[in-house]
Amino acid sequence: MPQMVSSRAPGEERSDEVQTQQAYLQLARWIKNLAGPVCGLSPIRPDSPFPSVSVNLARALASLGSSMGIIVPERDWQDGSADSQPIIKALSDGVDSITPIRLRFGVSPTLERVLAAVRGRYSQVLLDLSGLDIVRVTEVALLPEVKIVLLMTPGSTNEFALARLRRRLPPERLLGAVFVDR
């Protein structure tokens, strides 16, 4: 298997890792205090997935004492019958991955059903909303107890586009926007 070669000195890589962990812990504290039981993580651009953000954030929240469930992005959902239960797999101590069984009625009814099935099992659930356009994110934001955090990389949008996007989401459901450095 090829190895990744870095131009950084070993101490610099370790320093970056520590800074990243501290940033996730700071974000986790913020979400734990403001989000409530369900938090959706939505990239500004639907075609920009943030595959490790939900896992790293869930691990940080678990380190603060939360039991975490992560609902995987829609592209990873399974097809099945209407009476099928979500697939739950342990990712790490205190963190489970939840794969919904897709309902033909759409994203919101599927998520509503999954959230009802796991209610009480986790102190918080993260929804990875990668791949959903703003219309479907808005529908998800209207589900009971869901709060939304917009994820973006520096340069992925400008302040006017972000303001326009924020106006489309219910203000009481939007926690804010977070810059994520991949």
C-alpha cells in the first residue's frame, strides 16, 4: 500500500493533529450546548461531502459524555421493506453509525422514522446531510428537534450567497455556519 509523504516535520504533523482535535472539541461543546438531541450537518455545496467531519465530531461529543448516533448520508442508505429497521453498527466507544432503510416517500419521512426508532438510545444524533440540496435540507430542518449547522470550506461561498442560503432555512432551526478545513 502506498504511503503518504509529507513535507512537514514529524512535530508539525502532531501539532496539526492536536489543533484539529481541539477544534473538534470546541465545536462539540458548542453543539452540545445549543443543538439539542438532533443536529444536521449540511455542506454549503451539496457536491462537497465532508466524510470525516461527522465521525470526528461524534467522537469529540462522545468524549464529553454523549452517546452518539450518526445517520449516514442518503447515498449510503439501503433499500428495503417499509417495516425494516435501520442498520446500527458501532464505530467506536460511544459512537454508532445508523443506516436508514429508504422509504419511497422521501428523505424527511425516512429520517423521521429513523429518529423515532432511535429516540432514547442516544443523547445526540448527527445527521450527515451531504448530497442534499437546500430544498431537502429545509424539509429536514422542519422535523421535530432538528437543528442545522452549515459546513463550508474557505472560499466555497461568499457572504452574500451564505446570507441568501441562511434566509431559506427556518431561523430557529439554524445554529450557524462552520468553516471546516479538510
